[in-house]
Amino acid sequence: MDLSVHPDHRGRGYAHRLLNHVTSEMARLGMKRFCGETRAANAVMRKVFEDCGYRLNRIEEGYFENPPGSACKYVLEIA
């Protein structure tokens, strides 16, 4: 699944709310482990993941091709 906010609506907390809602709904269905990724250069989305409780699991160099870039892989585990 992709999560994005239209540029005209960024900076209003929608990404936080969307990610928290999706995580909550999936947890309600019994899921306990959630993974997400974003470009290493996307500082805003990295902060969203971290603010929502996800931890940086690893960085994969050269993950993206067009344009080239590394990926930050995040994980959230619910006990």
C-alpha cells in the first residue's frame, strides 16, 4: 500500500493521521508487525514514521532506481 498526501494539503498532519489509522485498523484485525519504507532523502516521511512509533530497521543503499536513492526501512511491532 502507498501512502501519500497531495502537495496542496501537506503540513496539516494528514500523513500522521493516515498512518496511525491504517496501523490501528490492521492491529484491530490481529496484525502485530508493520513495515514501511521511504526514500532516505524524504526527511518529512521519516519523521512521520518515527512520530508514529516505527523504528528504523535498516537502510538499503541503491534501493530506488528512478531517481536513484537509498531506502529507509521501518518496523513497528505491537506486543
